Amino acid sequence: MAIAIEAQGLSKRYRIGEYHGGYDTLRESLTRAAKRVGRREHHSEVHELWALDDVSFAAEEGEALGVIGRNGAGKSTLLKVLTRITSPTKGQAEIRGRVGSLLEVGTGFHPELTGRENVYLNGSILGMRQREITRKLPEIVEFAGIEAFMDTPVKRYSSGMYVRLAFSVAAHFEPEIMLVDEVLAVGDAEFQKRCMGRMEDLGQSGRTVVFVSHNMQAISQLCDRALHLEGGRLVNEGPADDVVARYLQTVGATGSERFWEDPATAPGTSVKLRSARVVNADGSPVAAVDVRETVGIEVGFTVLDRLAEPITPKIKLVDGRGDVVFNAIDTSARWRDPAEPGEYTSTAWIPGNLLNEGFVLVEVGVVSHAVTRHTHYAGFREAVSFHVQDPGEGDSARGLYTGQWKGVVRPLLEWTTEER
């Protein structure tokens, strides 16, 4: 495939505490010079901040590339460099094709003009010709869903109406390369669903899309590959699902495997934890799982002495919002008798099409298998984690819906229907 975007060693330095006006007027320059005459100029402490530091990557034509990272990681700076809003301190980026950017929704709207007039104004700023805007106007208005207000000045719009129209204009611009910064955080749930659908259309139409977002599910669903920026540096790149999963594990300080090598410091008393892993059907550790596929939570533990009561391994799953997905213990006959000393490895298999999409934290432990109470012999709260993703194809409980289902689980149920 041909390369649409190629960045080599992109770096951007800002000097914090130093005044640097890029467009000083003559009066501002003379005023600042006059203040220095006859007195010692006060110098504030200047710090250097590398918002981007030696970032290199390439995006192929027709590829959807996600960019993720914490606030201040350099994501927006990267898009501003690619759109030529700001120039890099070092390095270069070559972009092959007509570029459209959606960095700040509504930039270029004039409050005194009507919605219709602002469509033409904003479309022109984005690079659309008047005939192109006129041809697409019905689609833009329908997508925004505010037809009755198109001849009203936008200063009288609600913030939601304003955003809907602004995104609709930008979303119907048809460049070869689209750079998008966190647009899916705007509007109500219904409109966000439309935005997701439109972004999918852009990606499937053969356009190159660079998409910055804090919505990890959107990145997984819309993007082929992803870049993870941290402190201005590129720390990981690869398939979007894998990069998202490892990013979430970094944020949560967890991974898909954890081992306790030293029994003296391992969690537990008469029972000691040895390991916890998230595994696929083949028993290999995985950080990201397909929502339709079985995933296993493996718990390794050692019983040091014979116990007077039965015990059982236990897991608890918590989603990214902190809600408990479920607790589970092994109720099989294997754990009905008092526990004997030895090393054990138990795996809880979670069926496909049960978990909802998103980040999942796993607590593991060993508890008593008593009827009326549970004694905790060993446990570790945020032992491992993984990311559940839906590629948006095949058979899942999502159906034709493109948004994020609410709830801690998302089962694919069997339905029966009768028609009279």
C-alpha cells in the first residue's frame, strides 16, 4: 500500500515561562522594548517542555490510525504539527493527499450568521467549494437534525445544536486524509452513535483517518492500528486492540499475567497465591479478547498444610467504571473435601458473548467452601486485567448497533418470536 503520512523524528519544544508572540505588532514590540529601558528586566524562570520527542511513524492509504495517551502526552500537538498549525522544532512529516482536520468542533462559526450561512462559511474554511457545499447541504442538515433552525443565528443555538451542525459540516468534507481530535465526546448519546457511524464510513471509504480519542472502545472499533504516546514519546504501536489493552493495563498498573515467586511475600497464610493469568482457549496469555470468544482466568496457588475445611478458588471481575461484573467460585465436587497440601492451578472459563466491551480488572483469591461463610485464605485485588473488544463483524450481541451498550454484561440471548 502507498504511504499517506510519513513522520520522521517529529519533535516540538515549548519554552514555559518565556514570552514568544508569533505575530507581534510593531506597537507590542516597541512597548516591550521601552519597558526594558532604564531598569533591569525581570526574567521569569524558563523551562523547556518537549511536547513531542522524536516521534516516527507511517500511515498507509486507507488506514485508520488511532492515537491514545494520557492528557499532556502530545496527541493534540501531533495533529497540530500534521495540519501545519504549528511547525516542528525538529523532524519532518510528509503528507500525500488533500487533508481535512476536525480539531476543534465549530472553529470558524460566526455567532451572528444563521446556521445555513455558517455551513457555507465553515465549509469554505475546510476547503470545500461552494457547489460542493450546495450539493451536500441536504445531507448536512439531515445529519445534524436541526432543519427547523437553519435560518436562525447560531448565537441562539443550544450548545448541543451548535455541536451537531459543526460536526455535520466537517464530517461531510471528503479529503483523502482526515485528522480528527476527540469529536466523539460531544453531543447526546444518539448523536454520538451517528458520529461513530460516520467515522466508520470514512474509514471504510478508503480514506486515511488519524483519530485521537480517550474513548478506548471507539479506538478499538474504528482503527486498524494505534500509537500510544507518553510524555511526548512514542512508547508503543501496533494493532489497535493490543495497544489499547496494554495502555489500559499501564494506566491501571496491571497486566495479563502476575507471578509471586517468593512464598514468603506471596499473598495468603496457610494458602499462598503463585500466579494469576488471563488466557485464551489455547492457554496462552492475552491482553485483549474478542467479545465472542471464551477467555480463561487462571489462578495458581499452594496449600501449605492440610485444612480442616474445603476451599475453592475465587475470582471477581470489575469493569472500567468500578462496577462489579460478577463474583464466581468453583462449585464442583473437586472442592467438597478438606484441602490437602499441594500446588494447584484452576482456570475459570468465561463464555463468549457474555462480557461487555471495555476494560476488566480481575481479583483472584482462595476462600473456604463453607455453606454459611467464606474465610479468605488468600487474595489479591487488582491481580490482572484485560480488554474486551468487539471488531464489529460476525455474530455478537451488538447486532447492527454501532455504539457502546450500557451495563456490566452483554449476553447474546436466545429469542423466540410468534406472529399471529
